[in-house]
Amino acid sequence: MLADKTIVLGITGSIAAYKAADIASKLTQAGAKVEVVMTDSATKFVAPLTLRSITGRPVITDMFEPAAEFKIGHIALAEAADVVVIAPATANTIAKLAAGIADDMLTCVVLATKAPIILAPAMNVNMFENSITQDNLAKLKARGFTIVDPASGRLTSGKIGLGRLADIDKIIGIIKQVLGRSGDLAGKRLVVTAGGTQEPIDPARHIGNRSSGKMGYAMAEAARDRGARVTLITAPTSLLEPIGMEVVHIETAAQMKEAVARAVAQADALIMAAAVADYQPKAVAKAKIKKESPSLTLELIRTPDILTEVKGDFLKVGFAAESQDIVANARQKLEKKKLDLIVANDITDKESAFGADTNKVTLIDRDGKVDSLPLLTKREVADKILDRVVGFLAKKARK
């Protein structure tokens, strides 16, 4: 998603300017070509040499001395950009952009570019909440700018409130989302489930499984980065909530069934990556069960079969975590649940077991095509699955 993209990173004179170095570093590591433009006041907070060392690119600080590669100055840089990100964005820069004032290299680039523009404000809480700042942000948002709302917390002034630069991962997630707007899933709605459901035994205990949720989260983020509108329905995990999508938190299989039924109303595809518990206790104790007996017997009943029971005109992608007869069991599940595609993996393989960052899967589709993939990262697996989803959706559109 970020590889080979030209990202203009504007840095303005906020105390949070030092955090821009982390943004530049992560974008560069992801393969992006990061062109840094700093206002004069920004250079008082962080040295241009720092950004140059991180990006391996000249840093532009003077409108009249642009980098050699951009001999036409702000025009060439504006035309080269795939996206312009200003992080941090001060109240002063926001005001100038809202008024259409171009008096430095950064504001000139913004006014000259046709690329999408992302602003991540960072300032004192009183400045941020001032009606003038809010009016300026509203004007820019109405003009198509993407605003990454600041976080709340302790500010340099000692006050507590909105004004801290948004989390770096959030900013990068928004960049990916914006760049993906023209992707091959643009305009499509995908519902993705993730994690392992937890079926309560009593207020303190539950029946669960070892799913980390990593595969489902990778699916959701990959779909977002290809332009899809994503709803992620997730059981409890230790993962950070993905940016740029609707996230619905559930715990039990029954709750997931209800959430899926609501979400697929206008969906183009359902990707059921969650590890839904097959059984749940027939009765849930209202109080914590005491350890008084040498043994405990629980009567279990089946949980809802979400993929079989959910109805609608959308693609269905299922997962089969198997420990034996991988392809045969997966094919049986594909046919029983009337799926378009199933993703099978061997959970006895440490490299593709629950919690691993990699996966080695076999894709089996409704036409009988079997495709065994090599060991890949879960994000790479997600894109391979989405390649098939894109193909199915295109085929469906032609009918």
C-alpha cells in the first residue's frame, strides 16, 4: 500500500514536531518516498538533518531553495505527491489554508496539489477548541481535507484536554485508508469477523480457544487499504483496534451472529475469519463456581452456525483450522455451508498455528480450484484472499 508512494510530509511549528520523525521513519520503512517540507518555526523544534537522515531525502525548508529534484519548486512537488500529510498542523497553518493564503513552501504545495490532504492538528486545548480554529477545520473538511482528530491528555501547558497529536499508528492508518480510495475494492462493503468467541461458564470463567485475531485483523486492514468500507466484528483480543473502519466488539457466538446479521444487510462479502466456539454451557452460573468438588461436569450445547444461518446475496468466505485431513475437511465445510471460498490451515504447524504472525494456507473455491500457498505473513495471506474476492465480485458483476 505505501510502497513506492510519494508522500509529502509537512511539519509545522508545534512542540509535537519531534513526533513527525517517527511518522517519517515508519513511512520510509514501509517503502514510501517521503518528501519532508518544514516551516521555519518547525525547524526550531526538530532539526532538518534528523528528517534527512531518516528519509534519505533532502528536506525542504525554504520556498526559494527547493530540492534539486524539484526545480519548479512547489508545483513539481505538488504534482509528484500521492498524498500530502501535515503532522503536526498548527492553528496558524490551519488558518492560512482555510483563508487560501500561500506564503511558505508548505502552504504553496497544499494549494497547488490535486492529491488528497490529511491534517493532524496539535496545539493547546484552548487554541483547538476556539471557535475560530473549529470554523477553519470545518471549512477545510468541507473542501475535502481529511482531519485526524487530536487525542486528549496532558499538554505541554500542563492542562488536560484535546490537543495532543493523534497516535502515530492512527495517522498512518488514515494515510493508508486515503491512499486506498481508488483501490480494487473501492465502493465495496466487506464484513470481517475476528478473534475467538468466549462462552461464559460463570462470571469469572469462559470456554474459549487460542485464536489471537491476527488473521481477521489483517483481513480487515487489507480490505480497508484496497478501498473497501469495512465492518470488523471482533471477539476479545489483545490487538490494537484498526483505524478507518467500523469496529463492533462482541464476546459470544450468539452476539456475533446478531452483529453479522445486522452488518451484512448491504454487504458485498462476508469474511468469517473468527474462531467461533462450537459449544457453549447450557446453563451459566450466576455466581462464581467454588472449587469444592474434585470434579465438575458441564453440559454443553451447540452454538449458532453463523455461516450456515446468515442469509443474503453476498460472497461468503470461511476459514477451516484443521489438525488432520486438511483439504478434505475444508472441502466438506465449503459444501455444507455453501461458501464461495474457504481458507484451510494446519493448526499443528507452529508457523501457521494460533498466535503466529505467518500462515500457510490452502484456498479452495466453489468451482473446485485448489491453491496451496507458501508460508506468508498473515497480511500477505489476506491480500491473496482478497485477490480471489475481487475476482468473484467482478465475475458476479458481469452476470
